Amino acid sequence: MASLLVVVLSFACGVWLRRSPRLPADAHKALNAFVLDIALPAVVLRAVPRLPMDATLLAAAAMPWLVFGLAFALLWPLGRALGLSVKTRGALVLTAGLGNTSFVGFPMLEALLGPESLPVAVVIDQLGSFFVLSLPGIALATAWAGGAADPKQLALRIIRFPPFVALLVGAATIPFGGFPPIVDQALERIGATLTPLAMASVGLQLSLGEVRKRAAPLALGPGFKLVLAPLAMALLYLPTLGLTDMTRVVVLEAAMGPMISAGIIAQERDLDPELVTLMLGVGIPLSFVTVTLAAWFLGA
């Protein structure tokens, strides 16, 4: 529960700092850069050597891919029907299609299901959410932003993405049992800055006065991410795998609020930054309630 408190307090601090005259209007950009280029790679470097190697968990890792594909299939045509721009539709797909399966997901699952749920959650996050963000996520975000559509350029952007580089480096350390203890401890401390800085960045940008103006996309985004996505995964996984501890983790991870890293990438590519901020600022706090309700329905 302490991790959840960090999320809430960091978000509240960001909202409070928004009113501070000592911070420039674009202070969130510096926080976003540190999160993506330093803190997130540190988390990945530590997590990859610890991934449990179990073929049966591949079904769990498929969940983020399924949710992202479903988000694109539903939200893209719905957004077009509502007259939303390409950038706004792209922001919706990225933030509603990718869940906060680690920074919010890990502490919530530990609180609701216990620490034994975390190995499955790590697989979902690293083999599912992270790869979706690093591969189709970045490629589509670049295309929607009007960037280079050339496959070679897109591949270079992905390869140079610091968390993706960290994934490769982390994988290379698996035969050696990961990093030496002193390096691992340093990475742990750097990675611990990820959640507070990311949530403070969201709070810095949040302006709830804009909620009414963006009612249509805000109804689509959180409605899909917090309700439809976990319902769809429950209908898919429960009949095939049964009500097991693994399926509980899968469904609850599908119910997590929008992914902060996906939102930051969308903002950096100017995919409707205002909507992205609202999706994170509204979706993540709401997910505390909806995930708890989902856990109750699953008998947790």
C-alpha cells in the first residue's frame, strides 16, 4: 500500500507545483526526459534478468497485445466517426490501448492478490506492455505525428529508444545472473525515481477545467481502458484457462489505468498533449476504484 501512496502523493505534489511561480511552464518536459531516458531503462535493466522463464506464462504476456489491437480496432474508427483528428485518435489508442501494468499495476496487485502475483505481472509488463510500446507503439506514434514513415527510420527510432536498449543489455546479462550487487542496488535507486517523477509530471500538466471540453474522447478512452478492456479479457481468458491466480492477474492488469510512458511518448510527438494529460490524470485515479471492484468480482 505504501507504493500506492507514493503514486497518489506524487500526483498531488505535481498538481500543487503547477501553481508554483518558481517552475517554468514546460517543467514537465525535463521530468519526462528523465523518466524515459534514465529511470525507465534502470527499471528494465533490473527486471529483465529476473523474468521467470515459464512457457505457460506466454498466454499472460499476450494480453497487452490483444488489448492494444482491440483499442486500435474500436477507437480509431469511432474517433473518425466523431470527427477527431489523427493526432487525437493516436493519443486515444496509445493511452487507452496500453495499461500501467508496472508503476501502478505492481503495487495494486501486491495489495489485492499478494506478492505471489508479481512474477506473472512482470511477464505481462516486460514481454507484453513493454514490447507493445517499443514496437508498434513507437512506430504508430511516429507515423501519426507525421514523422518518418520509412521502415528503416522507424526501426532506428525503436533501436535507439533507451528502454529498448536497456532490454537488450538486460537480456545479455541473464547467463551471468544479472548485474553485480553494487550495480543492481544503484539501478534500483535510480529506478525508484520513476513513479514519483512520472506522476508529478502528470500532476504538473493536469487542468481539470478542460474535462468538459474533451468529454467525447474522455468518455471513449477511460471507458475502454477501465471497463471494456478487462471485460473483454475476462470473457477470453476465464472460459479457456479458468478462474486461476494467473487469470486474475491478467484481468486486473488489463483493468489498470493508462500507461504513463505511453502518454509521455504521445506528448513528445505532439499527439494531443492536452488529451493525454487528461487521460492520465483522470484514468489513473479512477483505476484505483475500478481495479478494486474487478478484484472483488474475481473473488480476490
